[in-house]
Amino acid sequence: MKKIKEFLLDNLIEIILLIGIINISIGFFMFNKVAGFIATGSLFIALAFLMWRGGD
């Protein structure tokens, strides 16, 4: 249990960012299927870029 708490606290920003990406993607998929795929792809590209530039 202690290791899980340490993992969550160490990676809190990445977890919150991933939850945000998932919520935005779900919203776009509800709006339109094509827009959902475009939004998901662009958000994951942005996530990869942010982790590459400022990663651990």
C-alpha cells in the first residue's frame, strides 16, 4: 500500500494529465467520431512532446 501511495504522489501530474486527455477524448467522441480520433492523436502527441521536453 505504501508503494502505491508513493507511486501516485511521484506521478501525480502525469496521472492528472492523462485523465484530462481521456476526458477530452471522450467528449470529442460524443461529438463526432472523426473529431475524436483527431483530438486523441493530437493530445497524445502533445503528451509525448511534453514528457520528452520536461520529463524525469
